[in-house]
Amino acid sequence: MGIQVRRRAAARWQGPVATGVGHIRTASKAVDSDYSLRSREGEGAPLNTNPEELIGAGLAGCFAMSVANQLEQAGHSDVEVDANAVVRLEETDAGFRITEIALSISGGAPGLGDDEFARIADQAKRTCPVSLALAGTTITLTQVKAVR
């Protein structure tokens, strides 16, 4: 079997959702930040992260890496890729939902034309692991323990 990776992250929430605060961190300590309902609101919000921003960062990072990998596999060198993701969270009749993630990408490599870059970017969007996870992933609870 090929490569298997397990990465860990943790979150803690305190207080009512409207006024409370959470803290999120990754095992690598690359992310170690507070988050709150207000951090989702944009203008005038605290300078903290939020789950949608982290999803966008994860997707943009995976997408950029996937495009770079496919460019290299197509024989290109000196690859440079910049990807951005805009995650839309909306309140629907069924509750809050991420309804859209808009990806944009720029970059390339010497000798790479627009058509080939567009084809590779589309392939990467359909095959990067984070894109696949966001398309529909079964989520299971492996341990549930109430602690106070």
C-alpha cells in the first residue's frame, strides 16, 4: 500500500456561541489561534481565524501542490503556483452551510500555455485530496467522552 498520513488538530470551546471563544491548534503548532462567532463576521471582527478560513487555506494549499505536481509530471520545471480560495458560509433553511468555494490560481512554468495550464488546474481541482474530502466525506465519532 502507498503512503498513509494522519494529521491531528484539536479545538476547545468555552461559553455561549454568541459571546464565547474557542481555541484551535494543530499538532505541528503551525496553527494555534482563538476563534469565535465574531471572527466569522468580517468587518470589525477580531483578528482570529475561523473554520471556513482554515478550510479555504487547506484547499488552496492542496490545490496548489496538486497543480505543481501535475505540471512536473507533464515535464515542466521551475514551477510556481499561487492559489486562493473564497469560502462562502450561508444560512439556509437547513441551517448554516458552506455553499460555495471559489478557487483561483495563477502561475505556471516556462513553455506552459494557457490551455495546458487550464486543463491541469481543472484536473487538480477534481483530484486533490482536500477537494475530494469536501465533495462528501463520511464523518464518524471514534471516541465520545463527557468531561467537566
